[in-house]
Amino acid sequence: MWAVLPGELALAVCLVAGVRIPGAVLLGAEALVVGVLALEVCVMWPLYAARRRAGDRRREAALSAVRAVVPVAVRRLLVHEFRALHSLGLWVLRRRHRIPEGARPFSYTEPQTGIMWTFVFVSVVETVVLALVIPWPLVHAILLVVDVYGIVIVLALQAACVTRPHLVEADGSLRLRYGALFDLRVPAAVIAAARVDRRFPGGGLVRVDGDGTLDLAVGSQTTVTVELTEPVEFVRPLGRRGSARTLRFNADDPRAAVAALVKPTPTAPPMPAPTPPLTPERTAPSSTPDPPA
């Protein structure tokens, strides 16, 4: 499958570019593709039937069969790509992705915006230069498709980060996101403290230390640290799982994010001043003598 799918893509690019391909090559390539699809169906059908006999609905049984055959990293990469392209449409329409009523969004793209636009500019220049330099139509067509697709993906990644900000919801819970690649929900009950804390951790996007500290860095920096009362589980971009008790992430306005996370301590109402006890009024003695018996 890993060999057939790229081959099919290269063949489609050749056909679009107008390259004449012998009929025997086309027939052999299509037969190979059909054979791979038939093999996938033969492997997944018994799994689907077993889940149906176990009582699952059609959709649940189909998803279970796909998960058993397709590697989790491949599935997640495809899902990330579709979500990023969907976010590109939201970005064009100036909308955001699923922000509940009462939730406060916090952007985190400021450290990487300049880098992303630099990548786009360099990719556009590279596409134009290669179009002028390469004389072979087939190579030019293939590189044009790859370059344009790369530009779209970079724009989609930035759009996903813009349209999917961090959220502090109305109940005080925290939702950390990085585009369509990472999504972590933290209940309000486990948030112990939050503070502004600018750091520059090394490593990739998601990094976990040995003491259970998760760094979700943007542009190799984090600005907010959140302490939890108990560990929370998360899923890495390619499907691996982990847990963390301290979260560090980037927010363009870290003070506002910390203010939204820190709950004000309720103060007791002032006690009313004690009132003096009431004393009975003393009456003056009467000057009139008592009547005779």
C-alpha cells in the first residue's frame, strides 16, 4: 500500500501533464491498485462482521475495522490534514471553531506568525524559480503540484492555529489546543494554580519531562504555567498517550489567561456591630399617697 498509493499519485500527475503512457502500463497500474483495495477489503470484512455480530452499529463496526488495519499514525495524519483544510475555510470566512457560549478564547500564534509567512514567501519564490529553470514538462508538473500543495498546507496549519485558540470555559475548565494537532481538556476541579511564567523549552511541539511537566511550545516558548492537583491524560499528534501534572503553554496575552484561570477567593461578609442589650425603663416614684384602707 505504501508503494502503490504514491505510484498512483505520480501516474495521475503524468496524465494531467499530458504525458503519453502505454496502455499496458496503465492497465497494470490500475490492476495493482484494485488488487491492493481488494486485499484491504478481505482483511477488514471479517473484522467488520465480527463487530456487527457483537452488537455494534454499522458505523462503529466500520471504524473498528479501519482502526485495526490502518496504522494510528496514518489515520491521525489524514484527520489532521482534513481538519487543517477545514480550518483554512473557516479562516477565509473569519470564523472560529466551536467556541461555546461564555468561553474566553486566547490566541497563541504570535511567536510563529512571522515564521509561517516566511515559509509561504520562500515556497512561492521556489515555485516560480523552478518553473523558469526546469525545462522538462513532466518534472515541472510534478514539482508544481508538490510546491502548491506545500503552500496550501502551510497556510492551513496557520489557519488551524488561528481558528482553534485556547479556551477558558464558563465553568473554569481549560482547553489547550494547537491547531488540529493537539487538544487537551482540563476540568476546573483539578486546576490548583496558574501563573505567568515565560520559558524557552527545547524539543518539539509536545514535550514531557520526567517530573510530569508538559510543554506545549509555540515558537519554542511558553508563557503560562498551570499546576494541577492530579495528572491528566493527553494524546500526542501521532497517537501516543501520556500524562502530566504541570502544564506549560503559550498565550499571546498570558496575564489575561491567568486572570481567567485563577478563581478569586471569596471573602466573608463583615460581621454586624453588636447592639447593646435593652434595659427596662425605671419609673419615678409617685408623690400621691396611697388611699386609706
